[in-house]
Amino acid sequence: MDPEHRLMNEVCIWCGEHGYLSFRTNAGTFLSADGTHYVKGLPQGFPDLLVLRPDGHACFVETKVHPRKATPEQERFIATARSMGYRAGVAYSVEEAVSIIDGV
């Protein structure tokens, strides 16, 4: 398992332990068994995790491992979500994800 997927899983585990629902979105371009590329799921830029809080708020968390950075599409989605009042951001650790989710 690559480090980014490991971080995603750790954030999902934390969410479950604290009463939140988390969903891995898996949006993007995929390669089929015959080698064909196709776009599946949510639009480009949609963050890795959608987190639903028990208080009715939704949060968007893009997980990254240094030195990787969010793509321009991911940055635009995060900015749009924030402008609409949602909690959204890029997390390089479980602690940073918790900060986004809890709004700390």
C-alpha cells in the first residue's frame, strides 16, 4: 500500500473511532483490463475523503504525502467548498486531517 493510501486509511480509522462517517471517493482516470483509459466517478479535483460529522456538517479532505502537492483542480475545489462554508483542505498527517474535520 502506498503512503497516501495508508494516510487515507488512518484518517478513516480515526473518523470511525470518533463517530464520523468517512467515504473514500476514488474519482479520476482509471485503466481497464484491456488497457483503455476512462474517467469514472466524481469530477477531477474532488478530494480523497468526504467526511460527515454527527452535527450535520460535511468536510472534504485531500490526503497527500510530502513532497506531493494538491493539483490545481483540487485547490479550486477546496477553495470553492470553503467559500460555500464547508470545511475543506489538504492534510499531510492524521493530525492535519483532524484539524480540517474539527475546524481547529
